[in-house]
Amino acid sequence: MPDRETMPSAPAPEVSERAAALPQEALKIASGYAFSGPALHLGALLWDGTCLPDAQIRVPLAMLNRHGLVAGATGTGKTKTLQLIAEQLSAQGVPVFLADIKGDLSGIAVPGRPDARVEGRAKDVHQQWTATGFPAEYYALGGIGRGIPVRATVTGFGPVLLSKVLRLNRTQEQSLALIFHYADSKGLELIDLKDLRAVVTFLTSDEGRQELKTIGGLSAATAGVILRSLTAFEAQGASGFFGEPEFDTAELLRTGEDGRGTVSVLELNAVQDRPQLFSTFLMWLLADLFHDLPELGDVDKPRLVFFLDEAHLLFDDASEAFLESITQTVRLIRSKGVGVFFVTQTPKDVPADVLAQLGNRVQHALRAFTPDDQKALNATVKTFPKSPYDLEEVLTNLGTGEAVVTVLSEKGAPTPVAATRLRAPESLMGPVGQEALDRAVEESPLYERYARAVDRESAYERLTDDRGGQGDRRGRGAKGPDEMRDAATPVEGDRPSAVEQVVGSGVFKSLARSVGTQIGREITRSLFGTARRSGRRRR
């Protein structure tokens, strides 16, 4: 809580009119949420066990690119909080990305149904509740589930994220990065997992072993671990997640014809038993956005707000390089107009360096049934600013749909801690019917673009052609290795020019072959080792 000397000397106009009705401490808290600019309404202040609807708790729209945390035990209302925030962002013209772990968020496109609980909540917090649906697109990871398929190429995904998915150790991760480096330098596009398998197999063969010798090489043991990990990964049905057409994350930045932001809902219910995979894919989407979006600086409203559900899965068994990349991405992507909210059970699930970047907090109830629970509760209380609440007691007694809130004010300072009864979402609080969802997906303008997988020439085909077709080429009069080496040695007076040397080099030929498939794309790598594509078109 800010020092009392820094609090406004007089309450804001919308608070002062009702000052007589509020206890003094509650008035001080409410004054910290009386913003002059556009803001999202979270709910009404809870004080001494009573809901005070005249003290509205809000978060400035301009501060939602300063990132945040939505936390709480299972069943405390985190999903409805995401839905509530997403609705208001959409209404303000801000696109939203939601990872739908349980399949409960698809109803955001459908007007909600009034009932006694909704009407009671609206009355409690002075909410003018109106059943409203919001523009939405539905996606499914790798096309598993109901939604437009979201795929990534192995080249685009990069070695750091793939190492996380394959659960490789640091040495194996470094070797995988070397394999990607080789493929990039030779114009060998890694579209799907069979491409990566082909490159690893080639680099451990008699023919390919020398290719990496000057830069460290690839041991047979490490290659074996990578290949076995790929086999196990494919056995889990992961092949469909990698391929083309690769999803263009610019699709997440769309707005509807009425100016409302599109809510992109990625259904993960069908792959929730593969948390390592989907959590890392979510990070790929964010890293891809980071690479391609321009710097905006301070903005009146975010360009996109991205919710990472089950965030603790990102950090479980994460390498130091992976954690550093997450921290750097979160720190820098704010200036590109993107806000990131981590959704998890307790703040301790998020590393301290990442937690330090988060300006907005919505903490639902925590339970203290075990010594570990009590330890987590104590740690959570210590992460809040000083407040007049007994937070340990408050956090264990909050009801469903209630939370402790602190956000950044319009000046960037933390607001007073406020126990809050949250508003009710205005869209359907639950999944839509399967027929309606299928219809929405198939009628989307994006469906034709991404629905059908494409398997074009890439590393697998090129390596197979180069090795398997060698005998046929010799049969047609092609030179063998010795003849080719002799022919490549110039005789006196017949030395090739500098241009001829470059054009005749293996690297040039490899790059020339890749131009047809890559449209001259240069592959460089940035955070997480994901590919930056200079030729990618952005909407």
C-alpha cells in the first residue's frame, strides 16, 4: 500500500459524492482506484465483511501492458476473472488471447444467461449487467480438438523451446542448437519432426560426421538421446503440432468490423494431458509476437493482452537459458504494446525475476490445509504491499468470485490492496455446444488458410534425394566422389575467377536451392532460438 502521504489529499469526484457512506479506511482505498482515463471495472470493495458498491475497484486500460498475475486455488473463480477482463478489453477494441485449458471459455462469443446468482452479484456490485457475446476465433493446437489448427515449423519453433518439450539437459540442448545452426546455414528447412530426424541421422552418418567437426561435433550418444526423445514425442501424437501452414501470430491482433477486439480462444482440453507441450507452444506464440512487432513505447491501450494459463508448467524443470529468455521477453514486450498475464495457483509458481515484472495482481482464495499450503500462504502475503487488511485471514476466507486486488495507477504507482467482490461476466459462463462451435470454426475466414496441412520439400526430402539418388546419378554419367574432387582441382592457367569460386561453392549451391522454397528468406534466431523471418508479412 502506498504511504499515506502519497495518497490523494482529496478523494476523486466520483468517490467524494458518497464519502459519508464509506468508512475512512475504505475511502482511502477507494480513492486509489478513482482514475480519470478509460479503465476496466473489476468489482466493488469488500471491507469488514461487507460489500461496498459505491467503492468501485478498477484497472487503468493503459496499464494492462504492464503485465499481471491471476492466482488462486482450484475452484475460486480464476477462469471467470479471465472472462470478465477479456470481455471488457474486447469492448475497448483490444484483442485478447486466452488459453482454454478446461474448455470453459468458448462461451465468450455467446450472450450469457441471467439467473438468480448473476442478478444477485450484479446487484451487490452495482453492475448494469447485459447479456453480450463478443467476437471470437477458436483454435486447436495441431488441429487436435475443435478449432482452426495452430501449427509451427520446427525451424520456427527453435532449439530452446524444443529442448524444453523434449526434456533435454543442458548439454543435449547445446547439441540441438548446433544441429539447428547447421540446418540454417545449409538452407535445410526443418518443417516437421521427420526433417529434424533426417538431419540428426545424417550428421551421425559416415558422410555427415565431418560437417560439424570444426565446431564441436555431435556425439553418437547425444544424437541417440535426441532421436529417442523424438520417437517418444511422436508416440504421444505430437507430429501434428509441427508442420505447415505455420500459424501467423498476426492473426491474434485482429479486431471485428464493429471495432471490438477479437478474442482468440485456443482450446487445450484435448491436449491437457501433455502440459509440457502446450505450455511451451504458448511461449512460442508469445516469442513470435515479440520478434515481429514494432516498438510502440507507452500506449493509451494495449495492442494485445495475452493470458498464459497453467503458467507454472512453463517453469517446471526449465533450464537457466529458458528462464532468462522468459524474463527478457516479459520485460521487453511491454514496449511493443503487449500485456502478459500469468495464471496459476500461487505467486511462488512464478520465478522472482518474472514476478518482479508484473504490475497487476488479482489473487483469489488460497487454502491452508497442510504445512506446505501454510508456507505458500505466508509467501503470498509477503508479496503484497503493506495494507490495513489481515491478508492471511482474508485470503483464506474469500468466497468464489472474490479476490484481493492491487494494480498500477495511471501514474504507474501501485494502488492500495483491495479485497474485491468481482463482477459477473456478461457472456456465457461455460462451453458452447459442439455444433455451434464447429459452425463458428468452419465459417471463419481463417479456416481455409490453416485447415489443410501441407508437406512440401524440406530437409527430409533433400537429404533423402541427395543420398538415395546418388547411384542413379552415376548411372547417368555423373562423376563419383574421386572424379568430382579431381575435377574441382584447377590446373595451371585454368583457375576460376572469384565469382566462379563463390558460385561453385557448396554453401552457395545449398542457399540457391533453398531460395525456391524459402523465397530468399534469411533465417536468424533471437530469444528462445526461434526463427526471425525478415520476409514475413505482417498485417
